[in-house]
Amino acid sequence: MKVLLYTDEFLPMVGGISTYSYEVANALKELSVDVTMLAPNYYSDTKEIDDKLSFKIIRYNGKILKYHNLPALTYKFIKFSKQFDLVHGLTYYSLFPVWIARLVKKIPFYSTLHGTDILTMNMVKFNKIVPPLNIFNKCEQITTSSSVIRNLFLEKFPEINKDKVTAYSYGINNFWRGKNSAAAIKEVYEVYPFLKDKQIVLTVARLDDRKGHEFVIDALAGLTPDQKKEIVYVTIGKGDADYKNLLIKKAKQNNIELHILENISNDQLKVFYAISTVFCMPGKICENKVEGLGLVYLEAAAQGLPSISFKIGGVTDVINHEINGLICAPHDVPDLQEALIRVLFNPEFRKLLSTNTQKKSLEYTWENYVKKLYKI
């Protein structure tokens, strides 16, 4: 079987969909599938990155797609897709060029939707095009990242054949499961001495209000002064400068020790997961954004780090309340505060969650994911 994967988010871009695109291609290659990636070059020289990949890649000149880019990409899609037995669009922009390409050759087509893209597609322009062309029903399979996202998709596009829509939780790279060396741990403590002898509350996410960083600060604000002295709140990720300043101001006002770190390697991040006390990315209900299934929950779990989140998006597919983490009512700061206290100051309960979360993380491998997705 020869598979063509299309994405408009790939290395050197950093992010969840970029990681997803790479891992799907890599897992297929490891299962001896002939796989090729079609991805943008972001108007840069990507040769150094591409030479290290285990699979074939075709770059097109451009970056994240907008509607005006579609004609040029459609031409490329038609040109390359004739060589393949299956085409898998890893982002929703692939729907249009693939629909046109199918007029030339009836190639089986899969599509993956991650969360916020469903809300984006539900805008007026998209909805005027999709139903008449019956684009989604031209797909052999549509995959979502969680059961919640599947239900959201079917709600927004009720004309879709439900039998075509599946929900498979993502996997994680085995890198995140391995033990950290003593040297790696020592290095992190040396570079970030404020971590020593502290209970670490960790968030790994883009600085975006839909991730819910401010709720973590609000919840920690209600702790006693003695409890606050034991805690450091660490967020890892870049993003909106105004939101960053809001978090810094809020933490200072509430006497919360906050550190926002931006340039962290994966080796360092793996150590952060291992030495932290709890992972907390509660999320926020936003009109035009939704959290599909953050890979960071799975990465944290692989290091035995239990998670706390609001019941928002697809997180409930991977966090079982009271078993491998805690799920709180959306935007309920007192509920979040109580959950944090239970994990931070109850070592026996924390140990139970840690054991369970590490065990459950073994279910989430990219090999298992692609085997289910492609019926291998």
C-alpha cells in the first residue's frame, strides 16, 4: 500500500498537529508502509530536517494554507496523488484539493479533524460550500481525536454519514516513556534552581487563554501562605505577549511563584514531567476554539505525572476521574483548588494516581493508532 499524507503543519513548525503529522508518518514507515508526506516549506530551506526523516517528503512552497492558496496546492495534489493507493488529509484544508483530485482519480481518502478546526469549518463561507459538494461524504473515513470531538463534528455537520466518523485517541513517542538520566535531572535543577524542594504545578501549552493558565493561578491564590511557600507554578510554552503579562500580573498580586519558560528542549521537558507534582491544563470554553486531545496529557502520563483538568474538550477520553487524574467542573475555581490540594498535599493519593496514569499511558502508542486507523 502506498500512502500519501497531506498536512499544512509540519516541521520546522512546532505544535500538536505538526507532531501528529510526523508521528503518523513515522509509525507507518516502521510498519513497512510506503508513505510520503506532502508538506509546506514555510518559505525556508528544510533540507537539513528532511534528510533526517525516515520517510519520503515532498515540500511545496508556502506555509499554513489560506483559501487563496488552494488552487496551486490542488494542482500539486492532482499531480502527486495519482501515484498512491490512499490519501490521508491530516488537516481540514486538504478537503478541497482532494475533492477535486478525486475527479481525476477515485483515490480512497481519509481525513483527520482535531477540534478547533471543526468550529473554523462551521463558519458561513465553509458551510456554503461543503453541503452542495458533499465533500465529507466523499471521504472513506473521517477520524477525530476523541469521542467529544466526534460528537461536536456530527452536531455541526448533521448531513454526514455517522458510520464514516471514528474517534481514536492519539499515541505518544516512546521517548517520553524512558527514564531520565541522573545527569539530565541534575542539569535541569542547576539551570532552574527555583525548582529545588518545591511542589511543582506544571502546564505545558501555548500561552493562549483557551488553555486556562489563569484558572490555575486563581485556584492557587486560595491556598494558605504556608502552602504557597511550598509551590512553584511552571508553564512551558510561547504565545500571546498580552496574555503572558496578564498571568505575571495575576501571579504577583496573589503571591504565587510563577515561572514562564519558553525555550525548553524535549530532553528537559521530559525531566520536568518526571519531577513535577501535578500537571494542570484546565482549559477554557471559547466560542471559536476547543481542545481536542492535548498530547501533553499523554506525555505527562508516560512519566507518571497525574493530570487535573476541567471537563472541556476530549480530555475525558484519557483522564478517568479519581483513577489517573481529576476532572473538575468547567471554570469552577473552588473545585480546581480542591483538586490541586488533594494531589499536592496527599502523597498516598498522588502515588495511586501516578501508578495508574503511567499504566494507562501504555495504551497510547502511535503503532496502535495507525493500526486502528488504517486497518493494518
